[in-house]
Amino acid sequence: MQTQTWAREHVPALTALLTAVSLALVFGAVLQLLPVEALPQPNAFLTAIPHVNAVISLLAIGTIALGVRSIRRGNVERHRRLMVSSFGLFALFLALYLYRVALLGPSEFAGPEVVYTYVYLPILFVHIALAIVCVPFVFYALLVAGTRPVADIYETAHRKAGRIAASLWLISFSMGLIIYALLYHVY
């Protein structure tokens, strides 16, 4: 109980800490700065990760959309379960992505230069920017919801942070699917 009380009183600081750690892991993996020598490197698994992550993204889009719908209908418990599921899917997606990118680096775009410059890179840039921006909103909304009784949540910025997080999450996951299609199915 003391831990929950402490966390409730320090949601902004915990949000900042979790955001910093998460982004450090992402940038460390993308820039291949993490020590990965001890990690197993099964080729079949590494090859399957983008496809598995596409399925996870679709599931996350579904749970986020259903979570938003649930809270609009006043079903708080269903909303909570769906948003926690969304976060779990996001965490699984991120763990698989970081594992693959830390070992292999970012995927190369094999399409034409004009598509790379005017389609792929702008979509990738917006996808990455939204993914980065949504992280603190997601952590804040989860920390507020996880440290307070439902009645107390309405007195916080949870609703506003949740709206922003859900919107950014949906757009980012959707753009990630476009990137996936361009990398693995179109070119």
C-alpha cells in the first residue's frame, strides 16, 4: 500500500523516468549501442518478427479502439482491461522490435528512390515522432489509473492524457502497418 501511495504522489516523476528509460532503450537498440552478444540470434525467429509485429499492431489497434468505445459507453472495467491489454501488446511489440533491430539494425527500404524520399521517409518520420510523443501520455494515463480508485481518476488529467495517448497510438500503429507493407509486401 505504501508503494501505491508513493507512486500516486509521484506520477509525473515516474512518467518522466519511465519515458526516459523507454526512449533510451529504443534509441540504444536502433543505434545498435546495446550489448547484444549474449542474445540468441535464430534466423527464422528474426525473420518472423516483422510479420508477428504486424499482427500485434492490428490487435493493438483493435483493443485501443474498443477501449475508447467502452469508456464512451461508461464501461470503465472493460475500458481498463482493454487499455491494459493495449499496453501489453505495445510492450510485446516493442520488445520484439528492439530485439530484432538491436541485432540486425533497421530494415532497409528496397523500393525506388522517389518512393523512399516522398512516401516512405515522411511516413516513417511521422510514425516515429508520434510513437515518441505518445510514450509519456501512455505512461501517465496508466500510472494514474493504476494508482487511484476509479472515482478519483476523474479529478486528474487522465482523461485528457488518455485521449491524446489513444489518438497518437492509433495513428502510429496504423502508420507502422503502412511501413510494414512497404518494406515487406510492396517492395
